[in-house]
Amino acid sequence: MLSYLDPGTGGMIAAAFAGGAAGFGVLFRMYGHRVLGLFSKKHRAQAEAARAELAVEDDEDETAPKRASTV
């Protein structure tokens, strides 16, 4: 079956691929050390350091005084 593809279809497909690549890049930036940590001690250490840093930030947030809501 022959289909008609207007000129905007190519742009739409390119935008979908660009968005998928950007999403994959963000995902890799967020979880890359965890995945690479399965294969490398260096990346495993970096992942554990990042996890410890996040745990410290979470502890600081819990001990900070709570602001009263004005709503």
C-alpha cells in the first residue's frame, strides 16, 4: 500500500528521535554510575559516594526548621 507522507512527517520523526536521545542522555546521567558500577570498581565507588552525599542532604532537610504555610 502506498502512503502519502507530507513534508512535516520527516520533521516530526526527527524530533521524536532527538527527544528520545535527550531522554536517554538524562537517564544515563542520573543512573550511569550504577550501571557501570556492575563492571568497574571506580564507578561503584563513585555511585556509593553520590548515594552517601544524597543521604546527607536528606538528613539536613529533615533537621531544618519547617516554614509555616501562608495559605
